[in-house]
Amino acid sequence: MIMDPASRLRLPPLRLFAVFESVVRHGSLRAAAAEMNVSQPAISQAVKALEDHVGARLLDRATRPASLTAEGQVVHRAVADGLGHIARALEQVRAMQRLNSGNVTIACSAGTATYWLMPCLAGFYAAHEDISVNVMTTAQGAPALEPGIDLALRYGLGQWSDGRVTRLFGESVVPVCHPDLAARMLHQGLRLDQVPHLHVIAGDDSWLGWEGYCRAIGMPAPKSAGRSFTNYVLASQAAMAGQGVMLGWESNVHELVAQGRLVTLPFPRIQPEEAFYLVSPPGPQMRPSVQILSDWLCSQAAILTV
């Protein structure tokens, strides 16, 4: 529906509608004033100005809190619908801007970001200076493909239905610790169950923990509770500080081992059935910048499998 110029002139200032909507949503002039960063009398005057323009009371001030009159309900429905349309239009415009920009947003766990993705991005930026990559991290688990996220790095079986799934690389897991702790275990003849274990609380059954590792190699599970962390980065820092033994995931610890900051212990290396995957939202075609980053990550993952 196209509004004619005459009817448009009969509208009050649009800020009055925003004030009215805020008052109704909060049920309080004071809360609306705080949200809009103005004084409470200014809010009251704005509501009165809207009522004068409409020619009817919109709020029944005899109730506590003030309630909508019948006329107020009509106006509020229209205002809520109108502001909703505006909000959706603005989100659509932002989405259009993202489509036309060189920005790419990728989500992954904190450990994957720290030990695999960020080193990959160093080379990516050298080759693609015009593309900016925003990294969103989760403590653990498979990050969701929420609006605004172009790609997600996930660990699992790859059986997700919310996007296009591309396998990147498999994993192998082996106990690792600080070189000094490894030397002490060898010198004192300490068994694996006699040193502190570092646990990552993944909140996801697909991540192999100490209990699953010990069961896989036919060894009793650790007797002590050990020390627990909410993400892999914290556990890695604890391991590098000599606080205990943790399960080292190849994609995360290979550089730390190469640098001598951690060492692998002489225990079996387990290769889980799960792997790392790159997931992108479903659709006919990726944006050029997203496709470029996707191709780059696939090429870097191929290096791990050679």
C-alpha cells in the first residue's frame, strides 16, 4: 500500500511512536526513559503529544501500571507491526551489505581457533589482503550456523543437515605433557594413572575423554578426578605449565610438540571415527570471499593428511 502525501502529513513525528512502543513494552515510563536516555517527564510529554495528535487516550493512567485503552491497543498493534517491518528491512539491508563485502565470519571451538585456524589465517591474509575474517569461538562442541555466520568448523561424524558438509581431516589422540613431567615419570617409574590428569569438559559425547581413551587401550580409568577445564586452550596451558597429562589432539598439539613445549608419551595413539568438517549454510552459491576462504582451509587441511 502506497501512502498518499496528504495522509503522510497527518502522521505525528515518528519518534512519538517509538516512545509509545517503549512505554508499552516496559510497562513503565521510568524504564522507557532509561532505555531512550531521556527524562521521565519527556517520555510523559511524548505520550501526551501522541494522544493529542490521535485525539484519544491511549493509556489508562488510573491503573498501575498504566494499561492500554481500546484505542491504545489499535495504535500499539500498528506501531508494533510497523517497527517489526522496519527491523526486518534493516536486517535485510545488513545482509545485502555482507553479501557485497569481503568480510567472512567463521565459527569454531576455542582450541581449534587457537591451534589450527589462526596459523592457517596467517598465510591466508598474506595471499588475500582484501578479505577480512571474523572468528567466533565456542568453548567446545559444534558451533551453530546462525545468521551472519558463513562457515563453521565442526568435529563429529559429519551427519549434520543444516548445511553443506566437507570433510577436512581426521584426528589422532595420544597423551602429552611437559617434558619435565615426562622425564620425572620415566625416572621414578610412574604409571599413567599415578600422575594428575587434565580433563576438558566438552559437553559433547563425540570428544574422546580419558575414560574412553583408557577403555580403548585396555587400561584402567584414572582413579583421581584430576583437573578439569572448560576448553582445550586452558587445558593446554596447564599441560605446558607441568600440571598434568592431557590427551593431545594432533590438530591442536602438533606445533606445541614440534616446538618442544609438550612431548608425547609412549602410549597407543587412538584415531577416533569422528573428524573435522567445514560446514557452510545451504544455498546455491557461496559469496566469492567465502568460497576463497573455504578453498584455502581445504588446501591447508590436505597438508595434514599427506
